[in-house]
Amino acid sequence: MITTATRIEDLTLGITEEIHVRASLDATFAALLEQLGPYSEVPENGPMPMKLEAWPGGRWYRDLGGNNGHFWGVVQAIKRPTLLEITGPLFMSYPVVSNVQYRLSEKDGRTLLTFNHTALGLILEDHRRGVSKGWSFIHEAVRKRAEASRLR
């Protein structure tokens, strides 16, 4: 039997972002749900058919049609319009669990969206390298969607 020592740093992931949005809490929260759900996209690859059931215990999954897809997580907590928390493997199809947390607060008539993604388990290097870019892409789309909604 061959065994290898693993450092805790190799088994964890932590990403934090703050996104400043020139829109109300309600508009920003609505944009977040839309972007994680029906308007989901992937950098360089375009639309990605995601479903987000926005209630406690609701699923977040990639819907490929014909009862095919990929389970990403379950809504652990939701408190409109200030909190969305999801737990699950997300885009990683191997032994791992993630917690994704969005906290929204009002600052001077604008919204501060604070994002945390923590994960524990086997995290492949390709995913570790690309995850920050992916979240930043999503968050920029949320910001643009929310700010555009206030102009309508």
C-alpha cells in the first residue's frame, strides 16, 4: 500500500469577495437569484442551464434536460434580501463539500454584497486555479444586472 501525507492547505479552499452594487438590496438579491439560476453563464462558454429553488432545502443544479444534470448544492439558509447560503459539492464531482454564503447589506443607498466560499475535501488543482475567476465573473454579472434593473 502506498500512502501520501496531505497538508491541510491541500484539502481546503477559501475565497472572499466584496462587491459594491449601485442598486437596492431587493434589486441586488433578485439579480443574484437570476444569475445563479436561469441567467447563469460560464466565462468563454456562454449560458449554463442552472436551476435554483430559492427556499430552505431547495436544490441548486445544472439542468441538462431529460432528467439529466449535475447537483451543485442545497439552500441551507435564505433570508430575503440579506442572506443566501448554499452547501454542496458545487462544480466538483469528487469527495468535497462547499459552503457558499452571500450576505447583503445596505451602505449609503447602495448594496454591499459579501461573498464567502469555503470548501473541504479533495480539491483538484484545475478547480483551485479557476474558481476565483469563475466567481468574479458571476459577481460582475450580478452587479451589472442589478444596476441595470434600477435604470428600467
